[in-house]
Amino acid sequence: MNNKLIKSVSVTMASLLLVGLAAGCAKEEKPIGTETATGNGNTTQVKEPVNLNFVINNSGRKYMEGTDANNNDYIKYIREKSGFNLRLNELAADGYQDKLNVLLASGEQYDLIHSRDVSWVTNLAKQKAILPLNDLIDKFAPDIKKSMPPEIWDRVTFDGKIYALPGISTKLGDEIMYVRKDWLDKLGLQPPKTLDEYTKVMKAFAEQDPDGNGKADTIGMLIGEKLARSGPYFGAFGVPIATNEAIKVNNWVERGGELVNAVVLPETKLALKYMAELYKQKTLDQEWALNKPKNIGEKIVSGKVGIFSATWFDTKEPTVILGSKKNDPKAEWISLPYPVGSEGKSGVGSKNPVGSYMVIPAKSTNAESTIKLLNFITKQENWEAIKLGLPEHNIWSRKDGKLTIDIAAHEKHIYRNVLVDLGSIWDAELEGARLDATGLEFKMNENINIINKNVIANKYTGSPTPALAKYGVKLNQQLEETFTKIIMGALPLDDFDKFTAQFLKDGGEELTKEVNEWYKANKKK
């Protein structure tokens, strides 16, 4: 299917979805019990569990043999302890939004939808296709409410109302540079610090056969489709763009007392010029624009990559760095300082602490039960049982306050993280202890600390504006397509100037105005 057809299908499905979700509004929930006749003509209340139908991103999690999304110990725990009969409709991470639109256009009723696309959520809120949650949270979600910092609610508030429960992260960013030290040693190179040194190392990795197989099959710079994992290279030019999954129009910098979108900065043009030159020289992976997360992992594990922008947890991923080490015991990976550009700039764009959004369709008749169930998951004892593992699985223990985790058991039951995504809880202490307990050798907390110290802050921290809901999808598509073509040489570099003019014309100007109105009202004196 070609790109135009895919986009057409996506737009059509999204339109059908809005109609489907908005076709009705939440009714007063019926009592859980149902009346059943008895032999003497009287009636008695027989409580039956409320059926809840959720749609969620699988995020690549694999189940143990003989189990699946709706048949495993963790969903059984939730059903038995909460009294709600939860059913999960899982969709794969790749192409999730398109799959979601197709699923929801079918007309089946769902009680909760999980998404990572803030523009999509904002648009649903604008169309009244999802429910405001303020009253439901106040009445039925005390644990969620007390767990969350007040500023997080600003991220999911549209027109003064909360329209989503946030899936949150205490990490300020995602990307950190990693390199194969054994390749550096083999080629007589030092760990790079400046962008020029990075360029030298990447060219050597691409041209000097560091894997020693006599073939020109190694990659210098590895990035993914939609410019995923390119954030540190933009950072070398002072551009705060977070690109773990894809480049987006969601990072803002201050220039002359006003906020400017990072994607239209002159420095962004220089970063594109840099990557375009490396593509032309075949230092940048020639297939980069087709690299999905799976492809990136495969190239790293197969020993074709010696330097890349990793996520903080890639050190323990069997599909990334850990897999590389298992495949080649000589592979030695170390973290690097972020590349420093000619003007002394470096770092990586900050991420939105809200990484996902849980919304309740307006036609759901189970809104109260849905919120109650999510609050149940957030309660400390339930959260630990799901996040860390059920007691009977013997995954973890505490002694003298120190958390210990059996890694083999942890990995065996890792599928539980699908349900972890339903929790709205801010617990940096527990998360830090968990990461250390899963293996100090993976240096995940160390990676997070490095990222947090080098994040280039996003100056806009408010909720998505109306203009983002209206124009966000189109602006992001224009951004991805234009930047990709410039890097690949299909467009001249100076077309960046045409892009910035079109960006402003197609909604960027309105978006910038709204963002600056917020900035003026909230800027610290």
C-alpha cells in the first residue's frame, strides 16, 4: 500500500472514529448487581462483575507459552481482587494509531483507549468524543490523585478539563550515546567527544571494516524512520528535539523573550545539512528512512553497528545491546558524552513526562467502573504486585529495605508490563530501586542520571493547545517528509526555508501564538 493510500485510510478511519466515539454520551452506570427471582416470589441481588473493554498498546511484550493478554496470572489477579471483568484488546506498537483507528471504526464499544499520540487525544477532546474526568477522579480515584504532581495534570487538561489519565515517566529524556569500545580499540580511536570526533569515528566504522569480515557492511551513523534516535545530533547544534520514536513539533525554545518552535530554528537547518552530508558520503545508514525499532535492533544485534543513540534501557534489552553481547562476546559497549558542536552546545531534547494517555469514550456506560479499576491498580499493594511481580512468582523480596529481584523470574513474567501501563503513579524511588535490582551491570540509573543532567529543557510545559489538535497531524507529517527528503538529497537544503514558511501558514503561526499566550501568562518573573 502506498503512503498516500495509507494516509487516506488513516484520515478516513479517524473521521469514522470520531463519529463512533461521540455517538452517545456516558449514562448513569447501572448497579453492579442484577435482580434474580427466588422460589418465594421475592428478588435478591446477585452481584455480577462489570465487564470492561480496554484497548491498549502491546509495546512488543511477549507472553509465556499457554498465556495471552486475557489469560495470565496478572489479569486474573486484577479480575479477582477488583471485582471487574477486564478484557484487553491489544494492538502491536508498529502502526498502532492506524490499527487503533481501524479497530474503533468497527463500532464496538470500548471503555478505555490507550494512546501515545497527544494530537489524536486533543482532537478527540475537542470533538467531545471522550469524557472529561474531573468529577470521576475526585469521586473515585483518590490514590491516582494523590500520587500525581499537580503540574502533570496540566499536561492532560484541555479547555480547563482533564480528558485523560496520564501514563507518566520520571525520566526527563530518553536518548544517550553508546559505542562499541572494542571497535574503537581495533581501529586505534579514542571515545569521541566533539561532533567532529563523532564524525571521524562514524566514518571509520563505515569504511574501515571494524568487524573484520572483509566486507563493506558496517554502519557509521544509525538512526530510524521519522528521524528516530537523532536527538543528540540536533543537540550538538543547540536544537532541543526529542526523537526517541519520531521527530515532532512539540519542543520550544525562547528567542527574544518569545517561544519559537525548535523545528524552524536556523540551527535545525544546519543539523539537517550535517546529516545530509553524512548520507551522501554513505556514513549514515542508507536504509535509515525504513528503519523501524525492530530493524534498528536487528542491525545492532547482528554486529553491523558500533555507535548509536540508545534509550536508557537498551543496555539490558535482548533485542539491542544485551543481544549484541550475547551474539558476540567480544562486543564491549560504553556510554559516551553527548557530541559537542562547534559552538560548545550539546545535549538532547526533553521528553514530555506524560508518555501515554488513557481516555474514556463518550459512549462508554462504564466510566465509573473504569476509573475505579484504574485507581485499584494504582493502590500501592496492587501496584507493587503488578509492577514488581505477584508474591507467588517469587520475583522479588525486600531485606533491610533493599529490593532484590530474581532476573530470570522477572524476565519470564515481563508481559505484566502491559498492565503496568494502566497505572497512573509517580514513584521515582520505587522505579530507581527496581532498575538497580534488575542488574547494576546494565547501568540504567546511571544512564538516566546522565540524560537528566544533559536535557535541553522544553520551554512549553502546558497542555496541548487547540491549534495542535487542529493542525498537529498535518504539521508532523510535513515535518517528517520534508526533513527525510532533505537528508536523503531528494530536496535541496534551501527547501528548509520553504518548509518553515509553509509550517507557519498551515497552522504553525496559530500554534505559536497560543503557546506564547500561555508563556506570557505563566512565565516566572
